[in-house]
Amino acid sequence: MRNELVVDAWLQRARSNLAKARLGRMSDDILYEDLCFECQQVVEKLLKALLVSLEATFPWTHLIARLLEELASVKKWGDWVLREAKKELAEFYPEEPDGSIPVGWIWARTIPCQNPSCGVEIPLMRQFWLAKKAKKKVTLYPTVEAGQVVFKVVGDGYEPMPADFDPGNGTVSRAVAVCPVCGSAVEAKYSNTTSSRFTSNFVLKMARCPNRILRIRSRKPSLNWELT
């Protein structure tokens, strides 16, 4: 909060200098170099506001060149931190052959459907939202193919979200699971005692490749769903 107040203070001073510079020579008593000074003050204070917003320190100076050097230094060390972080985290976010890099993980337990004629593994997910903002709504959409659960990505930037689909309703609520294939319910007592034996990890891969494919990977080969 303190940094925000300091940034606002610098911006207010910059706006004040800019307003005076825009007035121009209202009389012959105003020197051009004084107007130039106001312009220099605008740039100086904007740079100081930017440095404060980046939580960087800077020397007591009025030299724009010196402030630009400090800003370049911030970028230099920021890039170094980013490179080192990528090295440290590379094993957890391995790059795929298509160049996509995972940026998040979705974890869920699974249980087998208790309907003898079904038997698919039900991912226990309370909801399916991936992004829920005013201008960006994206969700997983479970469908059934060949008797198996298959996920698609729908919403803004992808194919339209089905009108009758509510991403807020997942496959489990109050420990009662519902099979998305046959619709059978799994009682809370059973789902609580068996889910720990059927654990699987989902990896949501936000692709950086041109076709924007998202993938979900699981420890279990039978649960290697692809999101297209």
C-alpha cells in the first residue's frame, strides 16, 4: 500500500509539471528554458514512479540518464531471476515436443463407477472452470466417447460453451459422485473409502504453440485425456 501511495505522489507531481508545460509562454516573462525544465521534470518523475512501482531503489538524482540506467539494471536482474527460475522449475514443467509448456496442474482423485455395465473411472471434480472473469470465461467440458470421459476446452477463444452446461456443477458434491457417462450416483460412504486407492494427477498444459492445444496428462494411461 505504501508503494502505491508513493507512486501516486510521483504521478501527481508529473501531471502538475505537464500542466504547467502545456500552458506555454503565457507572457514574455516566461523563459523557454523554464518550459523545458517542466518537461524534464515530467520525464524524471514518471521514471521515478515506474522504479517505485517495480520496488527498485534509485539514487537521489535529477539526471534522466541515471534513472534510465537504474531501469535497465532492474530489467537485467529481472531477466536473470526469470532465467534461473526456469532452470530450477524445468523438471516440473517439461517442454513437450510441439513446444508447449505446462503452466498449471489440475489434481483430482478418481473412483470407478459402481454401475456394473459402466465401470468407467470418474474424476472427482467439484467444478470445471479454468477461467471465470467478466471478459474471459473458459471451462473444461466433459463428454463421453467410446464409453470414456473425454474433456474439451470450451468458452471464449474456443468453441462455444453449450447453453445447458453449468461449469459450476462438477462430478462430486458433498462426497456424492455422479458418473458423467451413465449418470449413476456413487454414495458418499463409498466414494470416501475408495477414492484414496484411485488417485490420478491431471496436468493442464496451456500451449504456446500456434494451434493453442491444451492437454491433460494422467499417471494412468487410461486417463490420458486430450483437450482440443
